[in-house]
Amino acid sequence: MWCCRACGQPWPCAQARLLLKAEYADDQIGLSLYLCGLLHEAARDLYRLNPDDGPAPADLFRRFVAWGPYRRPVVNPP
């Protein structure tokens, strides 16, 4: 289900994100690659468990990748 074993929240929870950022502090590219791989694994698992009502791809992206090291600010068009 991709839930945190410690708190039960969807993984990566806030604590897991802090730990990952600390672990990969000197390897931001590695963290991005790791998170993208986890996104792929989670999508496969979650859609296999619930093929008709799985999470939206945008929700999975926000959950696994968007909080990572290479976020870009939202740009409003002129």
C-alpha cells in the first residue's frame, strides 16, 4: 500500500522525506533518480491492487517526485 511503517501515512511521509534529504544531501541527482524509480514501482503496485480506482498520475508525481531537490517554482503567464 506504500504506507509508512512508523506512522501509517502515505510513504514518503514528512519524516521519510527529511531522512531522504539528509541521506542524499551530497547526491541530489541520486535522490531524484531514486524517487523516480520509486514512483514507477508505486504506480505499478498501486494500479495492480486497484486497477479501476488507482491514484491519479499527478497525485503520485506530487507524492514521490515534486518535493524533491529539483523543484521549479510555478510561473504565472504574463
